[in-house]
Amino acid sequence: MVLVTERLIPVKFVFLMCNVFLFIVCAYHRDANISRGLGDEASQQDWDEAKKSVQVCAALGVVLLVLELGLLVAGLTLFFNQTSVVRKNHPEILLHCFGIVFLSWYVLEEWAYGLLWAIWVFIALIPFLLDVLAIVNHRFLLKPRKSW
């Protein structure tokens, strides 16, 4: 069990950092994705709205991932028996792994900019909510057992 914990914590940390980096790359590489999504006959107003959408999505992704990274570094969910990394964080690690792949494809294959929001939901929002749910579950819903 110690080997699994020793390997999963650094893997989750590296995956989180890669996702943060890739969201920043998405924000700077937005023109190709926007032109792919809008086409040639887009007005300047549509172009500006698409730029704002990509910037907001990337910023929210970075914020949620950095908050999740803060929760990991603070150790709030690492040492709970019911919500430890070994037992409950496999879906989060898997989602972050898929996030690296899909964000890389998003940039390299120049997918339409609207797909960034779908990617954001699965790799930033859901893992963050799972961490918050684990903290709420442990802090407020689980009652500590009294030993007599």
C-alpha cells in the first residue's frame, strides 16, 4: 500500500501541472481553434466572443486545477481513511490523464474552440468537485467514532 501511495501522489501532481500548462497553451494558441470553429465568414463580434470564451475557459481551468493542486499539497484529502488517494482518487487521476491527451489533441489538431468547454468539465470541474465532496464528506458528514 505504501508503494501505491508513493507513486500516485507524484503522478497526480505531475498530471495537474501538465493540465495547468496545457490550459495556458490553449489560451495562447486560440486563433487556430477559433478559425476552425467559426469558419471564414465570421464577423469581428463573433471572433471577439470566441476569444473571450476561450480565455474564460482557460482561466477557469487554471484556477480550478491550481485550487486542486493546493488541496493536494495541503494534504486535506491525502490522509482520510475514507477518501485517501489509494481508495478514491483513481477516477481523478484517470480524468487528468485523459485531460493531458485531449488538451494536447485540442492544440495539435486545432479542434473547434467550443470543445474546450467539454474538455474543461471533465478534467477540471469534475475532479475539483470530487475533492471538495471528499472534504465535505469527511469534515461534516462523517462522525468520528468514540472508543470507550
